[in-house]
Amino acid sequence: MRRSIALFATFAFMVSLASAADAATQCRDAKGKFIKCPASAASTAPSTKCRDIKTKKFAKCGAPGTEAVPAKPK
């Protein structure tokens, strides 16, 4: 019985930490209102992976007949 209570308390504590971390990642303006977060530098960097145009398999960048792999939409 004590073990189940301890497990429940641990789970509740971890959930509260996760929700606090999620709230910290949201962006706010100068007035404290929530706004859309600006794109990070990592997400705007050009793709470093390339693929063959015909077969769509990964290939070495710079080789003839290759293109950059498009970024996934969020």
C-alpha cells in the first residue's frame, strides 16, 4: 500500500514538472501576452542531407542529380 502511494506521488510530481517545463517554453511579449515564438537558428539552417532526384534515396550532396531533402512542416 505504501509503495503504491509513493509511486502515485512520484508520478504526480513528474507530471507537474513536465507541465512547468512546457509553460516555460511558450513565448511572451513585453506586456506578458503569449505570442508565437520566433524561429530558432537551427530550424532556419539549410538542409545538410541530399537525395537522388529520381529514386529519392539519400545521396552525397553535390553529386549530379541530387537535391536537398525538404524540411518537415511543423
